[in-house]
Amino acid sequence: MELKDRNIASQIDSLVPRSRVDRRAFVASAVGAGFALAVQPIQAQTVITTPSKGLVAGEVKIPTKDGVMPAYAASPEGGTRLGTVLVVQEIFGVHEYIRDTTRRLAQRGYLAVAPELYFRQGDPTKLESSAEILKQIVAKVPDAQVLSDLDATLAWAAASGRGDANRAAITGFCWGGRYVWLYAGHNPKLRAGVAWYGRLVGEPSALAPRSPLDLAPELKVPVLGLYGGADGGIPVSTVEQMRSALAAAGNKASELIVYPDAPHAFHADYRSSFRKEAAEDGWKRLLAFLKQNGV
């Protein structure tokens, strides 16, 4: 997600006395209980809910070099040495949408793990706007810290016996989509990456010294990039820049898909940006890409 794009999330509504809440509003409130405050009210009528039946799903603790990182993990009951997928959050943290995504992957036979990558900087799910999250948390997170935490997550997956670090992939959304590209450049042992509308270009800074475009000439891991042609924060021109850079590097294993009418966050079923057709096609492509690359 572009740091300048501060209009993605809605401000939370004022509380309404219970006597005035109709049934639809009450249901929406109940469904939204596990979602970040900054994305309330959610689009309850489109939320996908994946059951945990048949899964081992819940919070886990991952050791890092400077603390214990919380994460949400899901895998089939009794599964061992499973193909492992790191799931990287949007700016809103590991809220219900991200947890549900891990369960969707677990239902397909994977160990999916979503680490709380802001755990040192704060809890974004409790802040009331995307602008607050960007200023108070996201702007303070170094790329090096995220990459190290993703390494730690893969190490935990292998040590737990549930995952196989030799059959590992990464997927991420918005803020996390950028880290799919960065981690694919950082860890050449990954089998695949799937980036959902992750920012591709950017000015270097102390915390973010390189962009995905900078990494294109050296990228060894196949990456599938899924983008919206109507994304106000990620111009299609930058997607084409990345496509050209990959081609110039002779990278035929990576692929970029643009859905012409889709906005940013078209996979986020709890938001008004959700586009069912593009989301479903992207998910099918994700599953096929993981299988194609041996995850």
C-alpha cells in the first residue's frame, strides 16, 4: 500500500444505542468483531468465513532475535512437514481477514502462518484510522526487521514439525504484497511468492533502502503479481516497469496479472473494494502457482 494513500479504510461510526440497532446492523457488528477498528464498518454481506473444522488453528509464539513474536497459524489436523505459506498482513495487522486467509490455505493442505510483524511498534487493530496506523506504526517498521522476522517464522515452522522449510512460499496483501517481492529477493530458497497489489517502486530511505523494482535484476524466486488496473495508489505504469525489468533480466518464471477494472484491495472481501471475479481468479492462480512450483 502506498504510504500516501490514506483513504482506503473508513473511520469507525459513532456508537448507536442498542435500542436503535436494527437486525442487519447488529449482524454486521457481530461479524466485524474480529476486524481492525480502522476498517469498520465492514461489508458484512460479502465476508468469507472459513471454518476451522479439521484444522489446528490459533495463536502461536515465534522466537526472534530480540523477542517473542505472536502469529496466527493454521494447518490440517495431524499434518506434518507440510508445504508452508507465509501470509503477510495488510497495514491493518493480523485481523480476521488475514486469519481467514490462513485457514483457506490450511484447508488446501498447507501450513499457513501470519506473523504479527508490528509487534514491537504497536497494535494496529486498535487504532481508528489508516492514517494513524501509517504514522504511528508503519512508518517505524524497517524492512530489515520484517525480513528477519519472516526468516524466524520459517524456522519456527520447520522446528514445529508442522511445516517444511524446503517447500515454502509467501503471499501478502497491500503492505504485505511489497514484502512478497522483498522476501523473494532475500531468501532464494523460497519456492514461490504471490504478491497482491504490493507497491513496486519507491524512493530509498533508511528503513526501506530498496524497492521491488530494484531487486528485479537479481530475483531468483518465481513471483506472481496480482494488480488492479483501477488502483489509485499503484499506477499500471509501475506494473509495466516491473514487467520490463523482469523481462530484461530473463526472468520467465515470474508473471504479472492486471485486472483492468479492479481497484486496490480487490481481494479484501470485507471492504467495498472487493471484486468477486478478480478475487476468485487471483485465488485460483495463487493455488496453481504454488502447485506449479512444488509448494
